[in-house]
Amino acid sequence: MNHPSIYPRIFGSVESLLSALELRDPYSRFHCDRAVRLAMELGDACGIVDSDLDHLRISARFHDIGKIGIPDDVLLKPARLTDNEWETMKSHSELGE
């Protein structure tokens, strides 16, 4: 069964949400771009079909979206994080979910 690609239809929404994250943490854009490239290469190597590659691409782009909920003093801290700050940072996956 041939499914039309969902990615072009939701691309604007995806980019809007990711732009919100970029405003908080400019590093995230480059990190997400690398994660997407790696995910797509892996998906290709595994023979994943186009419609599933779209899902993989979106998932890779959103893997750090929970960082929007991390306080600036932790997210943007230039120095090493304390144990408590690291626990806060690790919570971004649950926030994103």
C-alpha cells in the first residue's frame, strides 16, 4: 500500500515548534540536524520505506523538544552541571513526551 508522505503536510508545524526550542538553545538546531542526518542514514541502511522515514525524520527532529521546559540557568549554563542540574537536564525527555 502506498501512503502519501505526511512530512510535507506537517512540516510548518514541526519547524514552528523547533524554532521555539532554537530561541531557547541555539545549539539544539545543529544537534537536531546531525541527529536527523544520522537517523536517515541508519534508516536507509536498514531499508526503511519512505513513509516510515518521514516518521523517523520527525522523531529525530523532536528528540530534544522537552528542553523547552528546562530552566535557562540549567539549559544555558556554560560550566559543568551539578548533580541536581544534570537530573533537571535529563528530565527533558519526559517533558518532551
